[in-house]
Amino acid sequence: MFSLPRCPLYSIDFDCSNPTQIFSIVVFATITAEGYTNTTEKAENECMFHNSDSACSYGVGVGVLAFLACVLFLMLDAYFPNISNAKDRKYIVISDLAFSAVWTFLWFICFCVLTSLWSKTTNEQVVADAARGVIAFSFFSIITWSLLTYFALARYRQGVNEFEQEYRDPANDHNAPYQSSPYSSTSGPSGYQQSPFSNTQETPGAYQPPSY
């Protein structure tokens, strides 16, 4: 009931490294290492995406938080079987679902913004392969986080259905078979005498006048 999403992209049972972590590392590490350039006109470093420092900061922030979230949820995945409280398990699955959906949207924004700014970039000192790599792995992150959202939603629905089946109220369950009373209409309990208000009575005997 309420288990974390188990899929090849997001599970400690997967032999290879987690693709979501790898994509996040590639994005923020590439921007940090090669995303800023120096020009002779300005002493300060400028972002390779059309000199927009906010775009580079956004990509680094989304990538770092995505990586930390992957590590956190993998730790919860390892500890999850030891959690017996159904409400705690439900809250963990809901938080995973919400975070995956939000980060899918944030990666989509990152991809759109970086692509738009890269099309306007004219700086020849920018490492083009690094910029294209950041954009490509931002797009891959959209796919992986979308899959995480899908599997998290499936697990949440499965947990809700199992919870309803286990805690269904018999009084409100119309599909449950009716259990008849232990005292049937044809037979009574041991030692039970005929009702004094029964319609069938023994035929009274002949009338006998009282003796004086």
C-alpha cells in the first residue's frame, strides 16, 4: 500500500546510475565549468546564453535541487519498507508525485529559455558544444521527470485502491453477502418453547363443569 514508484529510471534496484541524477549533474556542472566567458570589453564573467546571468543561475539551481531530491527520494525508497504507518507512506508518495510534476515543468521552462537565448547568442568565445549539451540534457530531463510523475501517479492510485479495499466498512458494502440470524424462522434455539402468541393452538378438550 502506497509504495514509491519502482521503475528502471528511479529505483535502487537499477544496476546503472540514475539517469535523472546524471542529467542534473551534466546541466549544472557544465554551466558552472564552461557556462561563463570573459571578454576584453568587460572584466566580469558573462553567461554563454546571450549574456543572461539569470538563465545560467536558473539552470544551475534547477539541476542542483533535482540532484538533491533524487538522492533524498532514493534514501526514502530504501527506508520505505520499514514504514508501517499508512498515512506516512501516503504523504511520501504524494510529495514524490508533487515534486516530480513541478520539476517536469521547471525543466520544460529551462529548456525553452536556454533554447531561445542560445538562438540569439553571437559571442564567438562561447563553447558551442557545452551550450548544446546543456540544452539537450535539459530536454532529456523533461522526459525522465515526466516518467517519474507518471509512475508516481500510478503508485498513488494503486495505494488508494488497496486502502479502500482493506478498510471498507461492511455496513456500507452492498456487495457483501447477507448473514442470516442464528435463529432461523424454522428452528429456534435449544429449549425454546412455542410462542404464546402462535396462531396454531392445541384443540381444547370438552368443557367440564366445575365440581362443587
